[in-house]
Amino acid sequence: MASILRVNTLTDASSNNSVPMATVAEGSGKAWINFKGTDTVAVHDSFNHSSLTDNGTGNFNNTLSSALGNANYAFNATVGRSPNVGGTDVPFAYMADDAFAPTTNAYRVYSIAYNGGSLQNQDRNFQVLHGDLA
């Protein structure tokens, strides 16, 4: 049988610092992923991601294991590369809602070159979602 712990506040045993449970629930990342986007795409580590789909150069679909409460979550992403891996321009990532509107359990991300504007695969991809779980 599963145990349930119901508390309103968490308090540190040694310093009496405390935090309301609502802050923990609302302020925690609900999903994150760290993956290699070059050659054979590989997820290094993740939380609440069930799959990653490579749609082509610099274009990735992410599917969540547990849905969020709505599609109005906050998204943060960054990409980088090892020397001589990926494109040559400075890269950045953004959520692509023009071709694939984010849903409660999936979103699309593009990795693009800052100067040239073309999609690029990068070997280091990091994404985090903040929002409410369903």
C-alpha cells in the first residue's frame, strides 16, 4: 500500500528554514531534457519525457510522460556545441509554435543559427518546462 505524506510547510531540521508546499509544487521544473542532437540523436538524461523525435536538421519533437495542466507553461532552452561539432554560427533554440502548437504533453523545438537563420543540429541541447501538472 502506498503511503501519503500531507504537509503544508517543509522545514529544514538544522536551520529552521521553511518553504510552503505550494512554492515547491509551483516552482519546480515539471520536465527537463538533456540530449545530443548531432549524428545519432541520444538522450543523456531527462525527467518527465517519454520520447524525443528527430524531424530533421535542428527540428525536434518532445513528448512528456505526464501531461501538464495546460499548454501555457514556461519554456526555457539553450543549445551549445563542442568545438567543430554542429554548425559554425552561434546557435539558439526556440519553441516552434507556428508549425506545431504546444500541447499539454508535447512541444517542438528548433535549433537555429543566430547569424544565418538556418536550422542546425547541435550536440548539446537543454530544455526545461515550468507549469502545473494535470
